Amino acid sequence: MEKKKADEFEPGQISNLRHVDRFGFVIQDQGNSLEAKNISTNEMEREERRIRKWRKMIGIGGGDWKHFVRRKPHVVKRRIRKGIPDCLRGLVWQLISGSRGLLLMNQGVYEQLVIYEISASELDIIRDISRTFPSHVFFQQRHGPGQRSLYNVLKAYSVYDRDVGYVQGMGFLAGLLLLYMSEEDAFWLLVALLKGAVHAPMEGLYQVGLPLVQQYLFQFERLVKDYLPKLGQHFSEEMINPSMYASQWFITVFSYSFPFPLALRIWDVFLFEGVKIVFQVGLALLTLCQNDLISSPVKVGF
């Protein structure tokens, strides 16, 4: 099965295509298409220095990563919060998620799942494929390489963990990963997240009844009441609960509705620090919108 290196595909390389942003999304508003072209020389030099720092930190193929994290964890945390360089994002995501180790310990498993196993969710996956990042050039072609890769990853996971199988929101996780790494790498990172290679397992977000979603929404409601009491009271009076606006935040880790550059920055931190980041970003968003939410007519959805 063809495999590409984690840092071989750089969304920034697509910027030469007309009316496509540097991440590969079709630009709807041409008035904003010049945004990426106005990058100053100083900004480019600063980004090159960042990339050199990161390459030195992770070493060739990520060989120095664990040693650096043990020696300077606060430096790693600070640099990740500033944003991982886009050209290194796929490799670093694999290192901080623990998926690289899973891949090395399970050589050939992904190919076996894709080629020889049958999934009870295949028709559901096929139905949802075109709904995942439909404005991205990689996924736009019907039965094209992007849609085939997404199908393969989701089918493989539905067989690997039949208790979870497939749930629609999983497509956005897998789709985001495929923009930065190969099928096999994306599959094992999905496994690392759902099975909890580094942080708490996320599989409860997708099991029957979505038990972890219910738990997180309950906790989030309590946090809103504790940290944003006026908004919490307003939501109670209007009978608005987090299931009406925050379920997708947890199920897709903001990859469904947030601007893509922002979603990437959230994912950088999420993969390193865990699900607490979803709570923190959610609270930050409500804080920014608090006055409008309290004063405006009820209209839920972010």
C-alpha cells in the first residue's frame, strides 16, 4: 500500500492553485484571496527560524523528540501553544499522540483491515464521505484519492473496533488527519485518540448512546454556571442546554465548524494536553460572545 512521509505533504504547497487557499480549501470570497500573498519578508524569516528550532527539537524523523520533552517539557508546551509549523505538523502530531509507536508495533495490520476485512458500516461511510470537508480539493472528487483514503481509514477503524464501529463525526477527525499524513498514519492516530495512547480514551464519544458526550456536556454546563454565571442563568431561563450547541465541539474537536487555521491551532494543543482544551476553548468562545448571547434573541449554534 502506497505510503507517504508525514511531513511530505504540506497544505501550504497548494497555494499556487487559483482560488484555493494555502490549506487547499476553495476560496468562496475572492476579495480575501490576496490575504496570503501579503506576507512580509520579516514574517517569512521568522517562520523559517521557527522551523529550524522545531527541526532541531524533534531531530531526524522525530528521533530526538522524547529526549527533548523529558529535558524541557515547558519549552515544548510553550512552542506547541504558539503553533506547530505547518510543514512539520503531521510528524509532530504523530509524536505527541503516541500513534507512531502504535504503528511500529502493528506493522501490516492496517493493510489487513482495509483489504481483507468487511465492515457492517460500509454503506454508512460511503453515504457520508462527500459531507466531509466538501470544499477541500483533496476530498472534492467523487471516488477520487481523498474520498478513497477517507473511506479506507473509517472502514478500517470500524473493523478494528466493532464496539464503536462508525459514527458520522469521526469523518472530520479522519479527514483532518489525512491532510497531514498517510492513510496508515491517520488510522493509527485515530486509534491513539480513541483508545487513549497518551490521554483519556475518546471512544465513549462514539459508542452507542454517546456516553462520553453526555458526561462532557454535563460537566461543561456546570463550568458555564461557575465561570459565566450570568450567561448560565440566561441559558437556564431560556431552557438552552449544551447539547443544543456544544455536542459537535466534542465529537469533532472543533474541526467541523471552526475556521480551519483556528482548528489546527486547537488540535496542536489538544493532542499534547488532552480534552481539557475543548472545555477551555468552549468557555473562551462563550466569554467572547456572552454579551451578545444575553442581549440578542435566542438563536443557538456556533
